[in-house]
Amino acid sequence: MLRSLLFIPGNSPSMLQNADVLGADAYIIDLEDAVSPKEKDAARLLVINAIKALDFDKNKTIVRVNPLHTEDCTVDIQAIVPLAPAFIMPTKVSCAEDIIKISELIELIEEKSKLEIGRTKLIPLIETAEGIENAYHIANSSDRIAALFLGAEDLTSDMQAIRTKQGNEIAYARSRIVTAARACNIEAIDTPFTDAHDYEGLIEDARIARSLGFTGKASISPHHVEGINKAFTPTYEEINYAKNVIEAIEEGKRLGKGAVSLGGKMIDRPIVLRAQKLLNVAKQLGMEN
Amino acid sequence: MDKILPNIRESILKSGLKDGMTISFHHHLRNGDYVLNMVMREIAALKIKNLTIQASALFDCHYELIEHIKSGVVSHIETNYMSGRIASAISHGILKNPVIFRSHGGRPAAIKSGRVHIDVAFLAAPAADKMGNSNGSLGKSACGSLGYAIPDSECAEKVIIITNTLLPYPLFPASIKESNVDYVVKVDAIGNPEGIVSGTTRITRDPIALKIAEYAAKLIKYSGLLKNGFSFQTGAGGASLAVTRYLKPIMKELEVKGSFGLGGITKYLVDMLNEGYFEALQDVQCFDLQAVSSIRDNPKHIEISATEYSSPLSKSRATSSLDVVVLGATQIDTDFNVNVHTDSFGIITGGSGGHSDTAEDSKLSIIVAPLFRARLPLIVDKVQCISTLGAHIDALVTQRGIAINPKRQELYEILKDAALPVMPIEELKKITEKYTGIPDKISPIEKCVAEVESRHGKIIDCIFAVE
């Protein structure tokens, strides 16, 4: 499950030591924006040793590397991939070629490190206007792509848009990211809500993201994790409805009915698929009973 | 008639203070206190020597005591808490004889029983009248409750009130009564308001502390004690105070109405009183301006003396009606003994205060602390100093798990089924050591610089000097 993805600054020993107790479904260890240019080497060393020494769940570990065009990006990938985190998050990804290039580099390192080729998955950060327009091609560019992640702060700067809490300026980008991801059968991760003190604003922002189809949402504040998890967790009402849908469909099959209704409404294929997906999520969260 | 004297020197002379006597002070003005230093300067000028300081607590602002020790004015100290430069100097062996550390309940018990005899009590009062009726609620240096000063006022041979605010007689309500007061001295200032109380106590935003607090609140929820009539005390720092944030919604959900909040009182307990979560607050010390306003204005916010708070010699005491207390720790060992007197290097940084009193009396005592601070582990084989006996601690809550004292097997059984990460303290220790390694043993100098006395009068540990 990727409901909540918490950013952990790569230069903060105390946050790294406690990353796994903060309740997030995954943690994004950040070598990019959280680390000043002068501290890149030190942070990289710290992250390498943290991953080696601490009991990180590798399946929950995402490392955000420096932008593709920088020398730090190559050094980051060479240092991190051999440690076998489940995910690398390339930044400022604008086109499919970016992914192809980085995948080639990762493949070389996997081979050299005797890791299974293709095991390192990617969650590209889409944060440019060009990236948004190329979202489908990016999502479709490699089997390594596990999810698309929308980065609204850099994007709105690139778009020369005014960033607001309401988020009308990113409505198109959000929809395009979700559509591209779903078209390629991968997950879609929403941008963080950056006001750490506005919990109600976070809840509303997460509600919008879930309603648009996002799988989860990133956070720069540990205080937002619980709210995000709640927003992206199916309610028991939704789970019960999904169960009723599946039961009604199975009952219809047994009775040889062509069309099945529930509560006076016709149940068609999309409703069944939605119910199945929701029950699958509930199962992963141990909520199916 | 009045009891007003022109200055502190005159009051010292009138009190008959002589070499070798014991003088007392309270710590309600905390790190903003001017009174102890003002009195000691006059005593030093009068060349009185070999005094015992009997202070409910000493802070960094009292560093001038170091010079008075060096010059022989002060030869002995007894207190409940000590921090800053004076604590460091004691740790380095500046005094010939050990400091006696007591608890907030042990001190009034020792005073009332006569084991401790106070010759002259110099009591700072934010407001007083000409006959010595005094309180902490009024005046520009208001600190709220004067709970720790009350036993001194009742038992000292001579009681001198030092105030910066003289109000018309009779001052009411009076925490310290005129019948116990010998002299009153008005000075320009008794303390620095910024050091006396904080403007507003704030709950930490440290995510680790909040995680610990959340677990602690859940532990209280499942303990069986969270029902109508519930009573509660928590410290004012870190994860301890944050427990109130998580406890409030649980009390709301379960529709629990508490009987009283106790202790050092903060804004958060005041809010809970005002919102109907508790019927009353029993207050021996105010920690912030909201608590000071509340004790002045709200009749349900009650001042209590240290004797009423936790003296074991009282026929009953507030702590003996306490359901749950949440406390901090510098170190805890695998026998659940807790150190709040020294840091991990053995240097004195604090004291029990009400820690051991509330732990012993409450139905459930919870230690909340992160598993490590910087690279220093919380859980050790043997604490540097036993402040509170492990027999009186019921649970340790950390960010990675909860350890229940084996003597509370029934609590362990309840929590096992409550989806909380309960594990043996030894396992938590192992987890910690994966991060910190095992620290080298400290080799203290074989000189006892302080003795920790339980509130029943027994020495339970000794603090050794450091290099």
C-alpha cells in the first residue's frame, strides 16, 4: 500500500533513525531539495550507512535522488542502487527518454551488484509542464515504473501559476497524472500539502486527491501521516457496499440473471471492478472482515 | 502595628541567624528567582558562615552559591532538584559533605517530623500585606501556587516574607498566613518574570515524542482506569505533556469525566478543567501564565501545599488518590529503576521533584521517553542513580514499544490484546543498542557528592563525583 509517503531529510540522523515509527506506508529518503549543495556528499554517506545499518523495510524505502542533469544524480544512483531499496525517485522527469537513460544506468549497477535486473522500481517525480504533457509516455517507458508522483511546487513555478491551498491551478495536472498512471496500470501519488500546521486543509486536500483517483499522497510533515492514511483508507461503509455488490453479482450468476441490481440501482461492470479494487485495498489493510 | 523591615539585612539581623544554622527557600520563582541570591549576598556581607541551604529546588540562576560555598558561607545543601552551574559544581565535588536530595513529598515530611529543622525561612512572595499574609496569584511577579513554601512557613523558627508587592491588609486568599510570619521586607524585584513562568507551555511538535504520547494515551485507555472519577498528573515537558493532547479525545469518545488533575499545572490541564474534562485541579505549582490566571480566578483550581500534595506523613494526600501519572526519565534500567537526577555521564542535572512520590502512590505510573537521545540509550543494565525505585514504576512507553513491569502481569495481559506493541524491557534495550551500541561504563570518582533519600527517610542511592 502506498497511501502515505513521508519525506525524510537525508541529512537528519534522528529522522532517519526513526523513519519507520512514524506510521507512513513508505518513506522517501531525500537527497535532493532537503539537502543543500554543500551537504550532498555528507548526506549521501549518511543515507548509505543508515540503509546499511538500520532495519529499514526495503519495500517501503524510496530514495529521492538529485535531478537527472546533475552529476549528483549519477553519484546518488551508483551509491544507492546496490543497497537494494525497492524504489528510486528520479526528479524533474520530463520525458520518456529521461527514464530510459536512468534505467540503463540502473541496469548496469544491478548487473555489477549481482542484483536481479529490473528489481529497482522507479517512482518518477513529474514536476515540469513538459513532464505533465508527457506523463503517459513516461509511465509507459519502462517496466520499472511503479507509480507517477506529482510535484506541484516546482510545477506551478514552471507554469507561472499561483500556488494555492485550494489547488485549482493543478487540477489539470492531477487529472492527467492519474489518467496516465491508470492507463499504464500503475499507481498515482499526489503532491504534498505544504502547510504543516493546517491539518484541516490537509484533510480536504487528501480528500480531493482520493476522489480524483490517486492511490496516496506524499507528506513533508510527520503530523500529516495519520490524516493521509485515514483519507486513503476505505471506510467500513464503502467496504460493506463493495461486499454487497460482489454478493449480488454472485447471486445473479447463480440465478442466471443477465442484469443485477442492488438497492434499486443496476450493477454494471465498472461498479463491480471498483468494488473488487476496494476490497483488495481493504484486504491489504486487514479490513476485509 | 506591622512587621515591615526596611531591608533584607535588617531581617537577617532580627532573625538571629548565626553560624551553622539552616535557612530555607522555595523555588516557585524557578530560574527567574532573585531572592536567594539577594539574601545570600547580605549573609555573606555579615560574615555568617557554615550555613545549610534547605531549598525546595535550585536552578542555574543560583550559581552565586558556588562562591558562597568556596568562601565557607554555605557548607551543606538539601534540596529536591538542582540544575545548571550549581549542579555541575556539586557533581565536581565542591562540597565536603554530600547534598541530600529529597522528593517534594519527602521534604515536608522531613520538616514536619523535625528531622529537618529550619532556623530561618526566607520566602519570596509575589504579593503580601504588612502582617505577612502572602500569595502567589497577585502582583507583577505572580507565580500562582505557593505550595512548596507553605511547610517552611509553618515549621521554621523565623519566617521572613520578601515581596515586591505590598497590598492592603488583610490580603486574601493567603497561602502563607500572618500567624506564621515574623517579618516582611519589600524589595524592588523578587524575580525576572520571564524565568518565573513561561508565557504559554506548548506541546512539543517532535514527531517521536508525539508518537510516544499517543501510545501512552492508548495505554491509559486500555488500563481500565479511564472511567468517571479518573485522576491524572503529567509533567510539563516533551512527551509527558503531549499525552494530554491524545487523552482528551479519548475521554471525549468514552464520555469520561475526571475528578481532578494534579501537580505542576499547565495551560493544557486548565483547558481540560474549563472544558469539563475534570471537576477540579489540585495545584502545588503553576508552570505557565494560564495556570497562574486560572488559580487566581477559578475556584475549582485549588492551591495545595507540598504536605497536602504528597507527604507520606499526611493522614491522606492528593497523590494517594491519583489514578495515573506520566513521568519522564533520563535512564531506566531493566529492573525499571529510573534516574532523573543525573545525565548519562553522572553529572547532576535534575532531581526527583514529585517523580518518586507520584510513582509510588498512583495506581498506574508511566514513564515516557525516547529510546535514545543523541547516541545515548535510555535503557541500561543499571542506572547511574536510582531516583525512583523500579517497584513503583508500572510501564515504560517508547517510540518502538511498551514494556510492562513484570509485577503488573494483569496489565500486560490486558495490553497484549489491545494492538499495542508490548514487549519485555530487555527486548527494547536490545533494539536500542542496535542504534547506539553499548556505551562504555562511567568510572566515577569514589566520593559521594549527593545522597538520594526516599520520602520515607531512607537513603536509596548515592551520586558520585565526576572528573
